Amino acid sequence: MPVLPIRQYPDPVLRTRCAPVEEFGSDLKRLVEDMILTMHDAPGVGLAAPQVGVELRVAVVDATAGVDPEAVRVLVNPEILDVAGAATDKEGCLSIPDFTEQVTRPASVRVVSHDLEGEPYEIAADELEARAIQHELDHLDGVLFVDRLRGLRRQRARSFLRRLRSLEPAVAGGN
Ligand code: NI
């Protein structure tokens, strides 16, 4: 069970719309185990498959960041059923290190997901867990939390991301 390297912005895999999981077997189980390990190692409260270079609709969430093993949520082909309220809180992303911003999202969420055997089950979440689930679901559609920002917060994010892009080594002719 290795800790996987986490892809960083502007890696194009972070902008992919991921494909649904169709095979519920040992490969999926291994991927999820490695993702949980990688999330806890970071440490983070969530991780989506494209962040480890896998373009599948898989994510893991642990609002306790490794404190409570029972708190780990495995999301396979998740869909939002409904949301309620609104909440604004600080958010960051393992793929955009050293940048956090206040993000407004629905305060609670109900999701239908599948377990590792392909059986559907429902999750009802609020507070940090609801935020993390929505953040990870966005990743599966190539959406980053900075895309959710407006106004001055968006301006700050844009200049931070511009700096990250300028640090990227040139693709052609670079060394
Ligand atoms: Ni993220």
C-alpha cells in the first residue's frame, strides 16, 4: 500500500471529467486503500482519484483527518441528491499547496454513492464533512475550489495560480 504522489496545479489531469467506475474488483479496492493512505499521509480531509492521476469517479473523505477510522467515506460514482443552506469557511486543496480562501457552499448535502462491492448507499453530511464531499465531487468534474470564488477572492486566487503556472518548467525545449 504505497502513498501516491499528489498531482499539483496546473497538471491537466485536474481538469478532466472523470469516467464512472464500471468494474468493482481488486483494482478499485487497491486504489481506494492507497488513496486513504495518501490522504492521511498528506494530511488532508479528502482526496479525489484525478489528484493521483486516475481519471475515475472515486474519492475518499475523512473529516477527522485520520483521528477516527470509522469516519472514512468512500465515494464511488457519487451523485448529489440534494443540498440545503449555505456556509462560508476556509478551504484549501492538496493539489494547490499554500493557498486557502473562504468558499461559500451549501451547508449540508445528501449523496448517493456506491461501496466497493458496487452497492448503492446514502450519505447525509454537514459542516466540514459536507464541504469536503462537495470539494471532492467537484474534482471528479475537473472543477477546483478556486473556480467557486467570486470578486476579490477570485482575483487573489487568479494571481496565485498565475504565479504557480509561471513556476512550471517549459514543456518544449526546457531542461
Ligand atoms: Ni482538492
